[in-house]
Amino acid sequence: MRIPRFLKLSLALFLMVASSGVADAPAHDLAGAPLNRSEPQATGPIIADHTVVDLYDDIPQEWIDQVKKMWVSIPGESHSSGYRIGCNLLETLDPRFQVNVRESGTPEGYTDQYLRLSRASWGDVSHATGWIYSYGEEDWYTSAQAISQTKTFLTYANTHGFDLAALGFGWCWDMTWHNDAGGGIDPVYQVRWAGSSVGGPDGDLRWGLDAEDYALTGNRVSMDTYLNATEEYIALCEANHYPTVVFFTTGPVDGGSNTGERGYQRHLKHEHIRAHVRANNRVLFDYADILSWGNDGTLYTVTWRDHGGQLQTFPYIHPDNMLDLDGTYTEDGDHIGQRGAVRLAKALWWMLARIAGWDGTPADALTLHGTPADRAIHLTWQVNTTLPPTSTWRVEYYTHTTSIYTATDPLSTTRSLVLTQNVQNYQWYTVTLHAMLGSTPFLSDTVRVMPTDRFVYLPLVIRED
């Protein structure tokens, strides 16, 4: 008999698995409180860059639901619309990520049904009051008036029922706009600076990284001006116990004329922001890095030979991020393609979930399976994350009257255990597996299983083609 392929059914299927509907249950303690995601929380900076784009799908539903309670504003000019366009597209692609974008009027009140996203601010340097939907560098950081008005916005929002969960500046081409690379050559970086500083004390001039670059640009505005202004907003929220998390951002990496010296000095400005965030444990949405990488996992770079003769390689927008979902391109106001905008949205949801309290552990970090046997329960589990080397496993199983605890080898590679102590047939057992750090569970999953001695043996089924 020739058997080119066959279907083999298991010789021993447990009746209770087939008929009782036992399934993995969400992890809960005895009082019904969720245990799936526990302390410890991340203590370092939260950085949403290209490495988190594909992790948006790891966000547990409980933290997606927390983000849906948020109002988030990213004031800016044209490029800032990429955040909002991307979130609308992501909602269409994955309905779990519900969003409502408002482009004018009074911000929407509280809801827990969707993320509320806009670029609204209360006033700007030209308006002391009223909801404004366009914000430039002159409104965020280039003058004392800009800083004062943005503080007024934070205070107004958080004292008038508009609890603002997160706020960040949506850069446009401000780092390269208006003024081409010029002035003196920076002796450290062998580059000339570019950019716009509308509203600055010295006017709209090119600008560098810090106060020392005044000698090269004649401009007291620098990247440190942006960093210091944003730190003032963070301090205001902390001092007044406002719920707003103010986050840093990097800017665009697109623009056909921004591939040479202008593009390289823009990269240096992005690096300056990143260094500040890491040094001060802040939150960063790395717009530039997200768009420099494609969905295929490749980084796109260009080169420029600096004034010292060294060839510099630096990131530029990945061509795929200039395409729409169908492979064409239509300008819709954000100067990037829909594919790039969706990448922004995925990273934004990841960042907001982290801000809400998620520790970054994947939703399926620990998956426990339980199979009934004769006066025994066979456990197997999978881990979809890296465990701390000092972690241990703890198993808890109980009926409504009995609790039994045991532990397994934390370095076990089998990821399996058979429970037999005090296990009786035809009694439901709730089994919870904890990954522990000391006495604290940081991952948990639970199943319910009923042991049995009733088996169903099915014949071997062979199909001959």
C-alpha cells in the first residue's frame, strides 16, 4: 500500500478536553483582579523609535483600553498631520485601535471608547485665548512669550476639564527651513548650521545645538532652547500634579533638498535630542528614526562629505515611507506616504500605552496550557519575552477549598510540569503560573482543568491518495 500522505488522529484524546470546553482563562487572583501584567515598571527612558513599530501588536487589551481614555495633542504645522492621518489609517487596518481626530473647535470631552487625538492648543503667541490648531517653533520654544503661552495652555487644559494625557511638539521642517546652511563652520562637527527660528530674539535665523553656536549663527536660539522649554513644561506639570506627560520629539527626514549638508546638520540636531532624553530619563517619540526604517527592516541612509573631508553617512526617509498603502503617492498634507504615517501611528500607540503604565511586556508573554490526566494535570507553557536571569517560576493550583503551592526550576528548558499532589478526578482546578522576581509576580497566566480517567481512543485514520 502506498501512503503518500496521511492524516493521523491522536490515539488518546481526553474526553474532558473534547466535551467540557476548557480553555485558557485570563489570569486573575482569588478576588478577580487581573494578574497578567504586574510590577516592576520600566525605570529608564521611554523611547518610541523604529524598534517598537512592530511591537504595537503586543499591547495587551487592558492597556489599549487605557489609551482609549486619553486626550493627546501634538501641536504643529503640516508634518504633524502625519500622526493623525496614520492613526485614522491604523484604525481601518486594525479596529482595536479606535481613534477620533478633531481638527477644529473645542476638544472632545472624556470617553473610554477611543483615543482622542488633535493638535489643539489653548492660544498661541498671537492669541491669548481660544482653541488654536496650528503651532510652529514661534509658539513652542523660540521666545519667553511662547513658553509662557504654552504653559497657559497646559494650565487651562488641566483646570477646565480637559485632562490632557500627553503633549509633544510636532516638528515641521524647522531644523532646515528658511535659512540654508551657512555661517561659520562648526569646528567639532565640520558642518554649517541651517534652520528657522521665527519669533526668536535675534529674528528668523539659522541655529545650532547650543549657546556656543551663537558665534557661528548669530542666533541665541539653539536646540537647547527647545530642550529647555520642553523641560519647563515637564516641571510645570510635575509641580502642579497635572496628569500630562510632556514628551520630546524628533523631526522630519524628508525633503529633496535636505540630503546634503542641511540633512546632516539636521541629523546632528536629532542626535542632540536623543542624548538629552537618555540622560534625563524622558519620553521621546523618535519621528525621524521611525521613518528612516522601512517595513522590511532596512535603514535608508545618504552621505555627505563634511568640511573636514570626512564622508558622513546619516539616515534619510526610507523610500517605502513615501508611498501610500497601494504603492502610489498622493500628497495629503503631511508630506509623507500612508505607509510612513501608519508606522508613526503604531509607534504612537506603543508609546501611549507605556505612558499609561504598561511595562512593555507582550500580551502573549506567557501562555499556559493545561491537559487533564488520571489524577494529574499536565502543564506546558511558552514564553514570548526575555526573562530576568534571577526569575523563578511558581505554580499555584486550587479548588474552592484547597490551595497547594510548588515551584519549578527557573532555568528549565522543558517548560512543563505534572501536578499530582492532592489532585482528584472530576474536580475543577484553577492553575496559575507566575514568573517571579523575589516574592513579586511579574508575569502570570491561568487555566482551569478537570482531571479524568475517562479516555476516548480513536482509530488511526489513513487516507490513500
